[in-house]
Amino acid sequence: MASRAEPEEAGVRRDWRDVAWDAADLALLGILLVLAAAPLVTAAAAVGTASAAVHDWTRTGSWPPARATVGRFGRSVLPGVPVSLLAVAVAGLLAADLAALATGRVPGGPPALLLTALVTAGLAGWAGLVVVEVGGNGGGRWRAAARSAARACLDRPARWAALSGVTALAGLLGVLVTPVAVPILAGYTVAALYAVAGRRSLPAHPELP
């Protein structure tokens, strides 16, 4: 992917063609992310690598070389397996809980459904910031990213709420759009998380040779 985005200090005015190229790049990023995450155990590595690519793009105006991206992914697969399994398990439990409450299979009614939905949205917003933070450290330091994101959410609740809104909107669109468009939506969602987060808290982590 070769972004046509130009650094702001260059003073170059971007036109619709630059925007179209960037949109195409993000769509391709989303497709590659979903393909790499398909085995599920590689989901964390795929998301972290995609986030690191978007981090580079937002900072420099260009995408990282394919070789560097593949290297990041390869180094992140094994450390990311526990993260992938935990994320899938938590998402599955929350989805099952929401479905059971919505259909009345478990007691609690609307209050319990609303509370569970708010907790789910809050966790999703925190997870979105974790994705941004892990992109800033090279795509693999999930534990450090989770701690940094938790502190940032508590320090700036408004941004936490905005990130929750982004993830909720992405989830809603994922249900409404045709399945073939879901991978494209993934790339746009990562970019939207960066736009809302506005910054990263962790310093860049030198990549291992």
C-alpha cells in the first residue's frame, strides 16, 4: 500500500484523488487484517500489525514497507495467542449474555440489558484505545498497552465515551452492511480509533532484529 497522504508541513493541498487513494488503502488494510485474523489465534497479531501500520501512516503520511509489516506480524503471532483467545472468549460471553437478556431467557429485563450493554460499550471503548496504544509500540506489547489505555480512559472519560461510540457504531454497521463489506469496515474502524484517540501514550518500542 502506498499512501498519497502528504505531511501537513509540506504545504501541499490534497484533492479528492488523495482521499480516494487513502480510502482504498484503508479498505485493503481491512481486508488483509481480516484474512490474517481468520484463524482466530492470530487475531491479536493481525490487529496489532494493522494498528502499527496506521500509526506509521498517521505520523509520516506513508505506509510501512511490506517487509517490515510482515516482520511485525511474525514476531507478534505467538505473544498474541493468549490475547486472541481471551478477546474471543470475552466477546462471546458478552454477546451470549446480551442475546439471552434481549430474548428474555434469563431474568433481569430491560435494566439488566441496559447495564450489560453499557458495560460492553465501555469495554469496547477501552479495547479500542488498547488497539491504538499497541500500534504505537510496534504492535506487540499488549499488556503495557492495556495498562496505558486503562489509565488514559480514567484520565479522560469523554474520550473513553467517544471511543465507545466509535466501536458501537462499527459493530452496528458490521451487522447492517453486506458481509463482503465487513473487512473493508475493519480498516476504516482502526483509522477512526486513531482519529478519536488523537495521540498515543506509550513510547515507540524499538523492534527486535
